[in-house]
Amino acid sequence: MASKWIVAVSLILVVALAGCGGSNTSSNQPAPPASGGTPPPSIGSFTEQTPSGTAGNLVGEALVQLSDGSILVAGGDNQTISPGFNFTSAAEVLSLDASGTVVVTKVGNMTVARDIPGVVRMPDGRVLVVGGRGASDTPLATAEIYDPQAKSFSATGTMLHQRLAPAMFVLKDGTIVVIGGDIGTIPQETGEIYNPATGTFGSLFSIPSAVGMGSRSIAMLIDGRILFPGGSNNGTAVATAQIFDPQSRAFTPTGNMTSARSGPTVTTLADGKVLVAGGVNGGALASAETYDPATGTFSATGNMTEALTNPISIRLSSGKVLVVGDNSRTSELYDPSTRTFTAGAQMITQVTFGQLFLMPDGTVLLTRGPSFPFEFFHP
């Protein structure tokens, strides 16, 4: 079964939100050390809300931030129904009211039910949703577009290949690159380009087997190229990295990482460098490093306070980076000015298949996969 990560693109992803019918709860603080000493102060706090609607009952749904800061939630597998594949075409928009409460608004359904599709917001504000899997667990090549003004979906061109959870990025010319994804449990080692002007897919290209895939481990550089750091070769983590050039549709090697790692989280920093943190090499890693596109080299930075297997991250309004663990309550903050990590407040509940979205008010919305409620990080 394909892994349940979703690309909420924009390199990498991230979003905002709020709504109605929820209550706030103060976060739990880290427990004192076993030795009884005073723990170092943590940064920020978490609160949670349980809004109305179905969004918190889904896993594999498409989530993407709209131009107004609200979040579109579409499709997925409804975990309140069992057994079987309970994929839905339903869609909702999550927004924040003046009090910071999450409001859930029902919008039109997708043209077909989809689980773990790819999704990206296009330059004109509309949203492209592609692939995923449909009825009877069948991989899809179809695509559709959500129009925030009409609050409805309409079909668009069909991809050249079926894809589950591909990575998607908006290129400088306004076209969309769709990279990888799975066909069942088999990686799709191709990519293609969507042209919003014509509503068609084309320009199929191959992805070298050395390229590490996974939406959490890909980042768009400021110059429009795309960085693929690490990955695995026959189950063994590698230190190599590749750059994809949208103009030539070609991959070229760049400098090696300081540590081999598979499944790290990557975040483009305000100065154009890229933070690469955590991942796996035999076991979970606490190490981190940065990539400098100007020199094509990686350099080690301070370690995280805890080793994280499949972390997710987002750049805050301050320029710092929030990193949270997958299947963990850990949070950390990376400061680019000191190149160090500091422990953040513990999440109220551990994350599974989570995503992070930067809200208009500077808080961060954290979705946790198939579970209510949502959490908010307050820097």
C-alpha cells in the first residue's frame, strides 16, 4: 500500500487556517529529566481545536493553502467507515475567524473520489489535483481543477502515467512539474509537465534511479531548480544529491551531503539555502546540514535535540524553521543565524502523516492524519 504522505506543494508545502466550533487547550510541557534536574525552557506552545466537518476523520486527503490563507481539504479515505476502501470525493475549506477558531465550509465535490492524490496551487489561485487512487484501489491518471471563486471542481487533461502522491511544483513559467509518485507499491520513475493554458500534460521525462523520492525530501530552490537530497539504494541510505533543471528536463549530480540519509525533511531558507534535517541511516538521525545552491555544497549544522525518522518542517514568519517528528510529540526550532536547534514545546498528541501550514496570523496549523483535533503552534 502506497505510503500516505501527500505533497501540499509550493515547495514545500505549507499553509494556514481556522474555524468554528472548536475549543483551545494549552499544550503539555516536556516532562522533567529522569535525574530530576530542571529541563531547559522550550519555545512556543501548542493548542488544539476540534472543528465540525469531516476533515479530521480523513487520511490520504489533498490539503493545500489557497491564496486567501484558507485550506482546501479534498478526497481521502474516511476513517469513520470500515471495512474497505472508503475513498471520498467530498471537499471542504478550512479558514480562521477573527477569534482564531477553525471554520469548516463545505464546497463542491471532486469529479471522482481520490485517495492520496498530488495537489498544488497554481499562479492564478486555482488548484490542480492529480492522480491518487480511486474505486477498488485503482491508480488514477485523471486530473481536475478547483476554482475557489466558484467553489467547484472541473475535469482537466489526463496525465501520461498513473501516479499516487506525486511531488508537484510550480515552475517559473507557470507550468506545473509532476514528479514521481507510485503505482501501487512500485515507484513511478518519470515526471511530466502540466500546462494550465492548454489544460494538457506532456514533456515526459525519466527520473534516475539514484534520485531519492518523497515529498518531504524535495525542495525548490530560489532559481527554480529542484533539489533531491539523499534517498536509498536497495534499502541503504545514500549521501548523494541531484538537481533537476526544468529548462532541460535533466537531472545532474551536485555535491554530496555530509551524512547519508533517507527521508529527511527539507526546507528552503530565506537566504536561498536549504535545511536538510533528520531522516534514517540504519536508525533515526538527529544530524542536520544545509545546502548552498551558489556553491553546490552541503555543510553540517547543529544537531536536533532528538533523532527524528520522518520529520516534517516549515519556515516561520521569523525565518526560523519549525520541525516536528512523525509518530512523535517532539518539536524543534532551527535558527539560521546561529545554525542551531532549540527544543520546542511538545505537541499535545503525536503526529502520523501530518502536514504543516503557516497561517496568516503567524501561527502554524498541524494536521495529524486520521485523527481529530487539529493543533496550532504559537511561536
